[in-house]
Amino acid sequence: MKILTKQILSLVGAAAVFLAFDLAVYNTVTRRCIDKTSAEMQAKSVEVSEYLPFAEETKIAALDASMKLSEHPPVIDGAAGLFPVYSAFVHAVYPEQTVQYDGESFTPDSAMQYSNTRGAYKALAEHSVDLAVLVKPSAEQLAYAEEQGAELEFVPLGYDAFVFFVNESNPVESLTCEQIRDIYAGEIHRWDQVGGKRLRIDAKQRNAGSGSQSAMKAFMGGRKMHADPLGFTGSAIGFSFRYYIADLVGVRGIKMLALDGIPPTPEHIADGSYPVVSTFYAVYDKHNQHPDLPRLIAWMQSEEAQKIIADTGFIPVNPSQQSLRE
């Protein structure tokens, strides 16, 4: 009987050890990797169906513009974080029948497409779209465009902050730009080295060729990024664009860090005091001969288009429109 009791206690003890181990792995690794967004969000990086043009319950900054394009307008594409902007552009100046969405994606003959940053730059290089709303490309994307004979032009449309964010429980509120570069270069490994808890820093990166990853490489100024193989045991830091995480995705449980003591507010973006401001552009091949392209580019710089940019949540290049959301 005593032997049986010992065996049962041993089994219970072993089960308890495995349970504790599983919970530790879940809390430090698995839970942080679970994607709780919808299937559409996981597939497309943005809830496309919520920001469609010509839809009755759309979230875009809908405006009926004074200029209208022909029945064969330029095919437009763009980045995930800028989808609400160019969707609102389409709503304002494109004929409704030129946009076809089948409930999951835009059809091949639609004048509006959504390929995300990597896909949009590829489509521009291969001349399958006429125009895209994007941040600056990576060196590889620019080289590919040149290989395909595309000479890309960049027309500034608006600004957004490039931001760094952490878990809301992290006591760190601000980092210097140099501290962040040191973190991603692998020279700062723990949060207590920058005023936080004694935990490893898990410096997250994005997919190669994404707009935010290209912006991060530019921010690093040539310094190589190194991931801490044990970072997953600590607390993470990530990067993106302010509008994407604050307005478009609305990520909960995180906070955006101030840089050099300046928080990434619209006011600090507009006055230039926030140190890392990213420009987004209307990008096209200068050899493109679409007859409506010059009219569309000119309109995107107009007060109407700049109002759309401001009402969406970005800072327009036209200073007269910066106060529209205040």
C-alpha cells in the first residue's frame, strides 16, 4: 500500500512539474505569440472590409471631390497602414463601377488593389499598377524597380511618426534614439540598463521589405540588427507607424515610447519636435503614360485630398490642413 501511495505521489508530482513547465512556456512564449485578431486581419494586416470605398458603413474619411476621373482610371495600390487614405481617395474621385471587391479581395480587373508594401512595390516595378501610396522602399525594392525599367517618382502626401512600443506594464516611458539603436544592435540586452526591470529585451522585427522594416533599417543608419536568442524570456519592444497601431489596428495592452523625451503626438509630429517622422508618398513610374495619372497626382496634393489625409489621422504636407482634427 505504501509503495502504491509513493507511486501515486510521484505521478502527481511529475504531473505538477510538467504543468508548471507548460504554464511557464505559455506565459513567456505562447501567449505573446497568439494572434487574437480576426481571420481577415491575420490574412491582410488590415480589416479591408471596414475601409472600403462606396460602402454604406465605411470607416474612411469619405469626401465627394470636385474632380472625377474617367471610366478607366489609374490602377492604385498601397501599404496596409495607408489603406484608409487611398481608399478614401478612390471614393472621392473614382467611378464606383471601377472598383470590384468580391468579399475577400479585389478582383483582377478592379482599379483598386491591396497588395501591401512589398506587393505594391513589386506591382509598380512590373507595371501592373499605375500608382501606389507608400513609404520609401527598401534598397532591394528600389533595385528591382530599376531592373524592370521603372523609374520611380515620389510625391510627398503626408507624415506619420515612426514609433517604438512596449507592454503597458513596462516602467520605461522614454528612450533616446541612440539607446534604441544600441538595443537593436545587441549592445543593450536588459531593461534595467535603460531604467526598467531586470529582464531581457526581446527586440522584435518585422518582415523584410515591409514599410516598417525598411524604415527601421534607415533609422539604424547602417548598423546591423541582432536578435537576442534568449529575448523571448524577457519583455518585448517593437516598432511600427503611429497610425497603424493606434488607430487602424488599435492594439491594446501596449504603450508608445517617447523618443528623446518627446511623445509621438500629432502636435509633435506637425511641429517637427518628434525625432523620427516618416513621409508617405504617391509613387509612380515617370514613364507611365496613363492619361489620368497627372490629374490624379495633382489632385492628391490639393486641399481636398489633404483634408482626407488629416481627417484620417495623418499629418498632411499642406500646413493649412494640420488643424482639422484638433
